[in-house]
Amino acid sequence: MSLKIISNYSPNFNSKKRKKNEIKFLIFHYTGMKKESEAIKKLTNFESDVSCHYFIKKGGETLVTVPDLYISWHAGKSQWKNFKSLNKYSIGIEVSNPGHNFNYKKFSKNQVQSIKKLSKFLIKKYKIKSKNILGHSDIAPERKKDPGEKFPWKELAKQNIGLWHSISAQTLRKNRKIKLDKVSDKMFFNNLSKIGYITKNNRDISNRKFKDYIVKAFQRRFRQELINGKIDRECLIISENLANKFK
């Protein structure tokens, strides 16, 4: 199947064009609204001050709402490694889904197929690295949960769309809910820093609430079966495995 994209433009973007080589990230979102039509209306409404580059509907149809070389307003206050305000460096992809506040649903097969096609197209066009394919909760963990634990990160990684760990299910199960000592706890957060969640200058890392947000963001991405904000040995070994991949 070829990639078919329908135009439905939003007025919400920076008027100055960016250079092709400034695009370094793909950021996935869910809409988080009850009705798909209302989500499209919001993203294309001048008064909303939000937008995205692409919108994937429930049936898999793909809309372009802001052309790639213009900065859309999808990421908000955000950070990954040494990059801040990721709107400048990214393409934002919204996927229709009511989200955690409105009966969060599994993404449809047609949506997943469209995500794969669109991602491969953009990865090739802009030479985007697998480690730079992220979710909104990765770059704004204290504010966002999307695209959430039902997003098919593992399936996408098999086709080089984003990264996933290489640990067996049996090993993961053996290490789940085994508590960490203080040294191992520190190692986990050091690994998160290597992955991109935390920077050396991040003052909030001593804050218990902020830590909880980051742990849950990590779990929604890489330990999707259990999102509890608690660090265990399973989380540690996943983080160790990924720290090398995200270098």
C-alpha cells in the first residue's frame, strides 16, 4: 500500500521556514479528546495555538496539517538530552485516540500501518536516527502521558522506527518487583540520563514528584505492562540495555 496524505492545513505554525537538516526528531502524540472531529478542529483552529504536522485518523487516513519545513506547535515546553523546546527540531505526529482521560484505547491496525508508512518516509527523507523517535511523555514527562503504554513501540522498533530493549520476557519477569538498593537506584537514574530523560543541569531530579513522572514516562515507553512509578530490578536492567543504544 502506498502512502496517501490528505491536506487539511492549520494556521498555527512559525512563518519562518527551517532548513531540512534542522529536523532531527519524530514526536508521537495521541489527541486525548473524545471526538476525532473535535481534535482536528482544535489542531486547525487559529485560536487554539496548537498544531501538528501530521494527523492519523482512526481508520488510518493521514492528514498533513503543517508542511514539514515549518515549525508546528505540538511539543510545548520540552527537553531531551541537550535539546530544549523540541518544536524547533521535530516533526509532530498526532494519532487519534481518546487517551487516558476518556477511555484510552488500543491503536487500530490501520493506524499502526499508517504510522509505519509515514515514519519510514520521514526517516528516509530527513535521515532521522532511531534514538530520536520519541513520545510526548518522553520529552515532557511532568506534563504528558501520550502516546501512552498502548502505543506499539516494540512493534515499531522491529522495523527500525524507534528503539527497544533486547531482553527476553523470561528475564524481565524474573526481575519484576525486586526492590533496588540505593546504589542501584542511582545507577537507574544515571542510565535515564544517558538515554535522554534527565540532563546534568536538571534541578528537579531531587524532587520526588518529578522522579515519579520520569519513571512512569520510562515505563510507558519501555515497560508497558506495569506503570506504577516504582523502580525495580526489571526497570534497571531495561535501562542498562537501552543506555548503550541511545548513545
